[in-house]
Amino acid sequence: MSKRQILPEAFYDSLSLARKLDEYLDGFREDEIHLFAYFSMLLFLYKKNSLSDWRYQFTSSEGYPFSQDVDECIRMHIRNGNIEYYSNFLKITARGADEFNQFKNMELFKKREKFLSAACTASIAIPYSLTQKALKNEPRLDHARQMNDKRWIIPDGQSSVYEDFAAISNKIGIDMDDLLIPAVTWINLLIEQTEVKENGNKIDR
């Protein structure tokens, strides 16, 4: 049985996110790589890029988005010594950081880097625990989780994602070419929606 082909895009994304999350969090979990890769993809779609150009998709797994391609690349990074376990977390190694620096200026990855960077930078502008909680309650992911749907979380392209961000951009009057501000604003909106949902489920005594 032949091995699944490694996607260069998933290889780079997982390495880039490992570099950023390790810097911001001083260690990270595997599911956080998937979560921020998913957020990066949403930002990619917001800019009217084609879903097929992202090159890999996500299903729902235990409350997190999950990409088989990203998972296989994380395993490869661990085997190759780019990422290593440290206590209960993962950390990027000096070898991994060097490899990221070698790849980040390649034309194939330059365009992706700004989306990966914006996704992680948003988690600095907002407390990380709130960012993580908001992303896990993103409507498409939340629906897939509740329905136990193992199909692609976004099966039909980009339109609804773009419309979500466009509505936010229009509401607060920012340039559609901006990336970080809509990302942060959208996370804040998800936080508000999550709080309303949780408070609505509580029973007053």
C-alpha cells in the first residue's frame, strides 16, 4: 500500500505555525496546529482565494478541525527532528527554525505566510484562551461537531466565509484589503456569540 503523498503546502504551514505558536506560547499542542491552520484557511478564503488553492481541507475531530495532510506533516516534522516533545507540549527545534527560514521566502509559500501570520498575530491581540475558544465555536466547525459530520467542514467553496468577513469590514468601515483587523474583529464577534450562547443555556436559580 503506497504512502499518502506529502503536500508541500501542509508541510510548510505546519512548520510555520509551529514556529509562531512556539514563540507566542512557549510550547503548543498538535490540535492547535490544526486549529490555526483552519483559521488561516478562513482568512485565505476571505481574500477571495479559491478553496482548491489552499490545497487541503478539514473535518471535525473531538471539537477541533482536523486535516489528515497536516497531521502527516506534523508526524514527519517530529521524525525529522524539526519538532520535538517537551513535557506535555511540542516545541520547534533549532533545526526546525532553520528549515522554516529556508522555506519562507520561496514563491510557493510567500502568499500563504501572510495568512498564517495574521491568524497567529490575532491570538496576541486577544487573550489566547479566548481566541482558542472562539475558533472552536466557529459556526461551521460547531455545526459539524454537533452533527457528528465527518465530511469537509467547508465543502462548497468560499462564498459564506467571504460574506462573513465582508459584513464585518463594512460594518466597522475598514479597507477590505486589510487582514489583521477583520481577523481580530471576527474573533471578538465569535467570543460575543459564544458568551450569548452559553449564557442562554444557563438556568437561573
